[in-house]
Amino acid sequence: MKKYLIAVYVCLVALLAATTFAEQIRGTDFVEKHIYHTIWFCCLWGVLAAMTVVVLVRQRLWRRLPTLLLHGSFLVILAGAMITFLGSRKGYVHLTVGNETNSYVEQGSRQVRELPFTLRLDSFRIDYYPGTDAPADYISYIHGEQPVSMNRILSREGFRFYQSSFDEDMKGSWLTVNYDPWGIGLTYAGYILLGISMLWMLVSRGGEFRRLLRHPLLKKGGMFVLLLLCTGSAVHAERRSLPALARKQADSLACKQVIYNDRVVPFNTLARDFVLKLTGKPAYGGMTPEQVISGWLLRPEVWQHEPMIYIKSAELRRLLHLDTSYARLTDLFDGENYRLQKYWKGGQDRSGKMSSLEKAVAEADEKVGLILMLRNGTLIRPLPADGSVKPVSDTRIYAELLYNRIPFSKWLFMFNLTVGLLAFFHLLYRGLHRPAAPDSSGRVGMFPSRLADTFFRVSLYAAFLFQLFGYALRWYIGGRIPLSNGYETMQFMALCALFLACLCRRRFPFTVPFGFLLSGFALLVSYLGQMNPQITPLMPVLVSPWLSTHVSLIMMSYALFAFMMLNGILALCLRRSARMLMLLSRLLLYPATFFLGAGIFLGAVWANVSWGRYWAWDPKEVWALITFMVYGVAFHARSLRIFRKPLFFHIYMIAAFLTVLMTYFGVNYILGGMHSYANS
């Protein structure tokens, strides 16, 4: 039976992975019709559940109650999902101001179904962030009921109503309807059981997690001789004789408050983003951002001949006959003819998505648009004189100026990667060489080891505090937890990696290089990638504590999985330490997988509160589930003896991390889906 269970499990994981790519090729409707919403797909999960019950009975798992409860919670979740699939009804209702309705249109069949009550829309309103055109919330006022808005649903007699859309004339509102009186409750009960069982497994005295904590091999430590490597470089900014305000005059503009990105910011933020967008760098030609933007305002006829528009695409540079990666504004115009226009409509593939050339044209066009907005006077929006927008406090303005002027990501990724490589190579050196023989006085020579320990400890705490300071500044400036896009989640992951290294440093000193390297690479990705570093207000659907908790748990799990991956690489280099390192990875496997599981299901609760579906088979959801299932296999060392072998275990942990990379990066940049906001 065990072999058949493994076969079904592997087939199911492979099917889920293949389906996400089929969705990319054939579309969402195709995979929903032929896979996700089919009876045979449900039966496959049912077979897996039935076989799991048989194995649990044969292994007499009731003697290990936390483990039994954990597997039982999965069965309850599957049962709830099956009831939702078979018995729920979904649709939409269109309400207009002053009119009553007692029916809704069912999704799929388009049939009109009766409601056991009537609804009447009194009014519809959009709340905006102060002084901006950015929506903060969409609110429908239903007669005799509580308002319906984003993340605030209306429940009545088993029906749940969610704010979905609205009419352009603001006289009508569209609500999503969900009727699932049994499935949601049973599924939520499964989530609660899952949380209880995971906590129980962590605190149970007879559980494997507590046994691993007491294992004698994990109490051994030892840390490092310092290898000094001094590198230095100097970058000299080249001053150009370009017309602009004097430095003192330009600096006086930095703290002036303007409206930008739908919030009140210091002028420095707008100027810095303008220069960064055009050139890829926060300054240009030895000038401050304020000087650059003042030059464009005062003497555009001179600045339009300055090569400062960064063109990343080699193909587009070839078409524009550019010798360097930077174009002048005049290079993009041929008299009155806009040269980018002719490359705009030729690059779409069969799926309707933009080709790499068209993406490059769109990026260049956006940069040209910024310059034209600046010249036309529409980019800079001062605070209105009528007082309709209140200025922010001087403290917040100075905090944002400080945040803009300290390149946290750049400094930290360079520092963390350098120190992390030093620590990692020294760890290899210590593992491959025996301790030095005592000298004539009987001393082994501990001074270099103590010096190394002090250096890495101080560096680790300094990096963590510096990263925490930058993250807290961003939190204070934005007025929200920085977890809304790819840039911010990578920053949070780097912070988690440093925190975990600080937490484990004393007992597990070899986690120090992992913390440096993982945080350094996370910061490098956020620095070099196309992730958005700008601080913007949240979309209404993202204003939810469920989302913040969901993302936090997911990113903490990714940080732990990355530790385990680096641990596996180290074990392959230090074979004689492979067993001890396997024990550490098995210890980290518990919180890592439990964080991921809790994050997935809290995300499902958020989705259900936001738009009425706790699971939509979005590629991001599917790959998160695949990751959970792949790492879940490693817990079964009792029945899968191959996981008791250190070499195989470490290779499996390294390979399993590919699912994490696919979940975070691959889905975002290849497959897309509802979660693509994480890239924005």
C-alpha cells in the first residue's frame, strides 16, 4: 500500500506542476474545464486521502496523537474542499441606486436564481487617499445592512456578498455572491486543527522536534579563524558643464512637499525617482537629483542632447543605431516623428503578450513620458493652496529624506556577501584542516579564533540593526507594513535571514555565513531586479492584516528553506560533518514547513474574505502547495529510510529548494496569475 501511496502522491505533484505550464499555454479556462473542475481530478485527491487513512491505521498512528491530528487536519481540509466543489454556488448581482432585487446570476450557467431576501443599494462611494486619485476603498451602502467594501463582506442566511466592481456613473455596484454554508466552515475547522497539530508537534516532549533539540551532536560548536581580505574601490562622479540650479539652491528644494505616487512626499523623492527611472542610478553627472530635474525645467533644449535615457535592450539599441546603452531624447525623435512608434505594434505573440522588444519599447516610452510630463508641468503637483490636502509632519519628511540618501540595499548586499564569503570559506578551511598543535607553552593558539568570532558576531549584529533601521524607516514613511511588492518581500526575507542567524549563532555558529549570504543575495536580487523600490499606497484589496501575516510567514519559511539548502551545500563539501548538518536541517524543517503551511492557509482565509474563494488554483497557490508537499515528504524518515542517509537528505533539500525558487520567482516572471501584484 505504501508504494501505491507514494506513486499517487508523486503523480499528483507532477500533475499540479505540469498544469501550471499548461495554463500558461492554453489559458485558465482550459485547465479549469479539463483538470481542476473535473471529477477525475477530485477522485485522484480522494484516492490519496483513502490510501492515507489505510496507512495511518496500519501504522497505529493513534499512539502519536500530534502526528495523527496533523494528517487528520489534511483530510478535513480535503473534505471541506470537496463539499465546496460539489455544493457551493457562485454568481454575481448588479445593484442600482434605489432599486430592489431578490435574484442573482449564477456563474457558469448564467441562470437567474432567487435570493430568500431583497437587497437595495442606497449609494456607492469611492474613498481616495488624501489629495490623490488613488482609490483607498470601494463601498456599497446596502439598505438596512452593513456597508460592503473590500475585505468587508455582507453575510446573510448563508449567502456572502463581496464588493467586485461598479458602474462608471457611480449609480450601480456589482457584488460577487457565494453560497457555501458547509464547505467553508469545515475547511476552516481543518485549518484550525492544522495549526493546533503543528504547535503540538513542536512542544510535545516525545516528539522528534524536541528529541532533535536534545541531540548531543547539535550541542557541538566551534568557530572560525579570521581571513582578512581588504578590497577598496573608488567611484568618481564626473561633473558635466550642464545648466542647473546651484547646489545650495537645489538642496533647499529637497524637503518641499509635493503629491507624488498618490501620497505626500518631499520633492527629493520625486526628483530621485525621476533620475533613477531615466538613468538607472540615483544621481547623474555629479549632480543631485534636484539639480538634474531643475536643469530639465530651466534649459530643456540643452538637456535633451544629454545621453541619460538608459536603454537596456540590445535589440532596441541596434534599431535606434545607438553606440552606447544611453540615448538622448533627440535620439528618439526624427523631427516630429517619434521613432519608438513604429516598433510598438509588431511584437505580440499568439497569446497576445508583449515580446521582449515591445517590453523594451514600453520601458523607453515610459521614460520619454516622464520627461514630457515634466516639461508640460504635470509631473510636479504641489500641495493645493485651499488646504484640501494636509501636509505631513516634518519628522516624516526628514525620515524620508534620510531613507532616500542612504542606499540600504546596495551597502548591505555588498557588505553581507563579502563577509558571508569570508565566513563560508573559513568554515570550509576549519572543516578541512585539523586543529593546530599546541606550542611550547601548551596553548593551541586561540587568539585568531576569538578575533574571528568577535568580527563575525559584531558584523552580524551591525548588519541586522542596519537592515532593521532601514526597514523600520520604510514602515514609518509608508504608514504600513512593507510587504506589498517584490522589493519589500525580499527586504523582509533578508531581515529574517539575519535575525535567524543572530538567533542561532551561539548554538549553531555555522549558520552565520548562511545568514550573511542569504540576506546578501536577497538584497542583491531586490537591488538589481525590476522590483519597484517606490513607496506607494496599498491597493484596497491588499489592506488586510490577513495579507501581512500571510506574507510574513511565507517569507520566514523561504528564509529557513534557504538555510537548509546552504546547509546541504556545506554538507557536500564537509562530508564528515554531514550527519550533524542533517540533524540541523531536520530541526529547521519543522518550523520552515509549518510556517509555509500556516502562510498558505492564512492566505486562503484572506482570499475568501477578499473575493469569496479560499482556493482558486492560481499558479502561485499551486506552486506553494507543491513546495509544501515536496518538503512534507522529508518528515517521513520512519517509513522512507532513504531520508535517514545524510547524503541523500542534503541532496533532496538542495533539489527541493528549486520549488521555492519556482514559487517566488518562476511564477512571478513566467507563469503570472492573480499574485502578479507581488512584482509591481
